[in-house]
Amino acid sequence: MTILVIAEHTNSALAPATLNTIAAAQKIGGDIHVLVAGAACGAAAEAAAKVAGVAKVLVADNAAYAHQLPENVAPLVAELGKGCSHILAAATSNGKNILPRVAALLDVDQISEIISVESADTFKRPIYAGNAIATVQSSAAVKVITVRATGFDAVAAEGGSAAVEAVSGSADAGKSSFVGEELAKSDRPELTAAKIVISGGRGMQNGDNFKLLYTLADKLGAAVGASRAAVDAGFVPNDMQVGQTGKIVAPQLYVAVGISGAIQHLAGMKDSKVIVAINKDEEAPIFQVADYGLVADLFEAVPELETLV
Amino acid sequence: MKVLVAVKRVVDYNVKVRVKADNSGVDLANVKMSMNPFCEIAVEEAVRLKEKGVATEIVVVSIGPATAQEQLRTALALGADRAILVESADELNSLAVAKLLKAVVDKEQPQLVILGKQSIDSDNNQTGQMLAALSGYAQGTFASKVEVAGDKVNVTREVDGGLQTVALNLPAIVTTDLRLNEPRYASLPNIMKAKKKPLEVVTPDALGVATASTLKTLKVEAPAARSAGIKVKSVAELVEKLKNEAKVI
């Protein structure tokens, strides 16, 4: 039984979500092959070869894969994966973009965002914004699955010594092309990989006030997130959104500042180990899930918190 | 240019769903049903393309029970020109839905197909990508901006860490993200007019599509509940607890 894991990477480095995806593959059991498809992606492939538990790394180095265009990458994955028992990818924006296209090319159903492996063919996944958990069983010849990173503890990034094998892929499908990207530049950790996340909600009142959170985050080595209300109000960009329609996080410590605690937000952070809520409304639903609640004006509490930590 | 929009009837986003006592699913008896929010954004985008003179006709399609005609009428009231219901009482998986949509695409030959990125019931986020694969078209998922230019469409996508823009050859598939637009409300005169717009009902059999699935839902459970903790009186007490009790900072 061979499990093909699609690496999430930046060509020069392996993204942390890949390690959680490999952890899910280990729970299923089988030879784990990792595909690194990219352009000048040798460094990412070397990093993948060092990951504990990986049997083989397949490298498809081709300009057509530089920006992970699904029209080019999906046929490669389908070709490499058709003899495998499972194809796994992290449920990142990239994994979600490519993998359903792979499943359709293989004429099989896909199982999205699993949070646990019950057996090689049975998995749990959240539905209805995390308000219910479904246990699903697949009889497909190839089980195509996206993995929610927060459901699995990452495997060690070091300790393996897998063989690296080059594979040739098809050329550019000629259906799409990359035009450009605007990626937020930040020295803070990535939201889904951070050990501490501090999020602001509508209570922040405007985008400038998020500086309070950035200052605190820099002191704690934390990432900064936001509720959908704060994003919809235009305070901060959408890629900071924590919730069912944004990022799903499960850090050691989650600090919710000026967030009321709508169901949609809770779905994105309720698996955090410790939750702190700071809100001046003592009736806010966020206090029902918080381990430590502080009823206070955030504009006084956050600066004070920053001086005390 | 003809635009096809796919919409799904789902539980209204304001409803707090409950798991059935026998763990066979969630209780949908007597709950309010609506058009999936991401599908509303898809309809709105198509209507805006028509208002700009880019789209000439908007066809809206839904795969679902007979009652999904309500959501199709809503889409017609918002500005779609005609509707197709592929009627199926069974709950279909994304691959089956994508195959049915492919059959509709073959028949209608749209230049652009717009879908929501995911439905808020099954949360799969698959159908648009699968339809793109089956049709052999390019895909622009999680769109926050859509611009048709000649024989291409430029789609700006919400990706982890920011935005990415891709140029897709037409015909193409686009799936909507939240910030693409803010859907309008249907006016009463438009709701009345929508009742007279054409709505065709077909069956999966008539489209020649088999809808069997390899997936079986064994059970549906409520998630583990998280209990409320304590209220602290001051920032100093909070820091003390985080350092000494929770040991997370």
C-alpha cells in the first residue's frame, strides 16, 4: 500500500502543514511517498527527504509547476497517484484548489478536511461549520483526502533519509497562466503554525488599533488573527481571518480580544489548548468557551498585558 | 457571453443545527432553508457582469429536491434569466453534482461558470474544481475579483498569505470567496417578475449521469463541548494564571 502525500512548499522550503499531513498518512499506514512539484524546488525536496517516516521523495521540477496552477499540477498528481491506495494533501488554499481536480480526473469522490483517521478507509470530518462531526467510509480504489493540519501532531522534520527520485511531468496545459501575487510580508509566525495566536474582533474599532495586538504579539512571538466581523468591517485583510470561512487554528494559547464569539469564529479556534477572552461585554458568548475570561476595556487591558508578560 | 451559475439549497446560515438523537445526520425538519451564501455571491457576480454588458444571458442551475425551485426563483428575482433544476431527492456527493453540472455545461455551452467555493452544510469545497477537471476548463477558485478581458478572464484569488492573480482561457470555472461582492436583496417587483421566468426541470437519468457514490456516512455526532473556565479580575491575575497554572507563556 502506497500513500502519496502532496508536499506544500515554497520551492525553497517545506511548509509546516506537510508534516501534519505526513502524520495523517502514518496513521493510515503504508509506504509514504512525498511528491514535491515545483520549479527549482530542490531545497524543498531535500527537506522532505529528511522528514521522519518518508520512504521516497518524488521531485517534479518544471517551470509549469512554479505557481502550483491546478491545470498543470493535477494531471501529474493523478498520473502518479492512480496506483496508490491514498492521495493526501494539506487542506490549505493550495491543497483545496488542486486535490478535487485530481479526484475528478481519477473519477473518485474526495474526502475533505479530515480531523482523524479511524482506519484505512474510515475518517472523521467536521460538517456544518464544525457543529457536527461525520464519520465517513470510502470504498474508492484511490482515496483522495485533504487533511486539516490542526487535527494531527506534526511528525519530526529531521531523522529520515528517504531516496529522492526525479519524475517527469507533462508540459504546461496552456489553459492558465500566473499573473502576479501580493503576499503580506510579516516577521510573525504563520497563523496556522503559531504556538500563540492573538485575534481581534469588531471591538478593535478600526485597523489602526490592531497595532496594539501587533506589539503584544511581537513580545510573545505570536501570530495575529481576526474575526470575520473585523475582516468584513475592513479593519484587516481576509487572510487574517480565523473561522470556518477563514483559517482553522489550534495553538497552545489563543487570545480573543474584542471578539463576541460567533459560531463561525468558534469553529476556527475551539480546539486551541488554552483560550483567553478579553471583552467588555460580560454576556459575550466567547466567555462560554474561554478558560480565562477578563471583563475589561481592551484599550486598557491589552497595553497592561503587554507590560506584564 | 452566456454565464452559468450553480446554486445550492442549504440550511439557513443563521440556524444552529442539531445532531439527530440516532446519529444518522442533522435535524433539518422545520428549519429555514436558503440559498448557500457563497452561491448568492456567485449570482450577484453574474448579474454585475450582465449590468456591465459582459454577460448577455444568465442561466442558473441547481441540483436538489423539488423544493430547490424556491432558491432558483430567488436567483431569477436577483437577475438570472432562466433556471434549470436537476431534480434529485437523494443527497448527492460533489463528484455526482459535478458530473450533472458537466452535462448541463455540455448542453448550454456557457463561456463562464460561477459557483460558490463551498456549501455551508457539507463544507466540501470540491464541486467547482471537479467540474473544471471534467470539462477540461481552467479554474479560478476562491475569487475576490473577476475581470473578463477578450478571450480570457483574470481572477484574483484569496490564498494563504495574500492574493494571487491568474489569467484563464475562456471557457472557465470560477468559485467565489466572501469578499468578491456584497449580494443585493431582491425587490418585490423583481420577485413578482421572477415567477414568470422559465424554469425547466430535468432528471439525472435524462442527462445520462449515474450518481452512485463510493462514500458512506456511518454516523454524525455533536462535537465535543468545551466548558467555560473562570473569570479573572485583573490583567495581573490573568498573567499569573497563564504563567503558573496553564504554563503557556
